[in-house]
Amino acid sequence: MSDHKRKPDAAKVAFLRSLPAEIKATITGAEAEQFMYGDEVPESLYEKIKDFLMESDE
């Protein structure tokens, strides 16, 4: 397979899956892809998910 594909961040995928359906319905494919693959989070996506983000306590 010559097509080198990046793998999405499993924790980010799990986070997106855990969001309420009404929030998931507002997230575009491009926003989700940028988030899962570790690129910068688009401001539009941040505004949609900011209430579900927690401060790191690790």
C-alpha cells in the first residue's frame, strides 16, 4: 500500500463520539478531520465544543 495515511488520535475520536447528537450534527467533516488528526482546532469547532472541554488534570 503506497498510500500513507495518518491515524486519527483515538482520544479525540472518542471525545467526538461522546458529544450529544445535537452538537455532533453541527460539526462539519472538515472540522472533525482537523480535530482528529491533531491539526489546529478551527475556531468554529472550538465554539461548538468548548462547553464539553475540560481542563487537563493529569
